[in-house]
Amino acid sequence: MLLKSDAYDACIGYFAENLSVFEGKFTVVNGQPIADIVTDQIADMLMTFCEQNPQLSNDVRLTLVAEGDKLVEDIEHILGKCWDNIATEEQRSFIEEYFLLLKNSLDSQLPSL
């Protein structure tokens, strides 16, 4: 589905091209860890997609959840040591924008589901 698409490859490429958002030393005292933001975003994206598409079978929904887990692993792998850092506002904004792109990619896959 999503992870085996050209759209996903493009999204991962976009993420990799923007790693500078996560590089360097940032001093952030309050906020959420990047890991929590990513996990929340993937959960929100998948719940929204499933709510918008009640016709999806349980098998498709389970596949989407498994792909969501893999997506989190991919992002954790890309970010490495930054994964547990507290996110800056710029990082939070980037992650939210990134998941909007992923949601659009997933929406484009709907006819083949």
C-alpha cells in the first residue's frame, strides 16, 4: 500500500532532504520528544483516514496499522540520536507538514485499496 508506492519514496526523500531541521544543537526546555510527536501524527493520520473511509475492510485497516508501525521505524532510523530529543517548534511544524504529505499520498492510494 503506502510503503510500497512511489509517493512514499518521494516523501522519504523529502524527509531526508530536510534533515537540516534536525541537525545541530538546540536548547529546548519544555515540549514533547520528537518520538511522541511522530507517534501521535501517525496515529492521527491513520485514524482520520479510516474514519473518512468506513468502507475499508478490516484486513486493509490492519495492513495500514502495520505500515504505520514500519513508518515510525523508518523515521526513527532516519533521525537516529535525535529521536528522543525534545522538538523545537520548527521540528514540530516540519513533522506535522510531513504527515500532511503522507496523508495526501495515502489518500491517492484509496482507489487501489
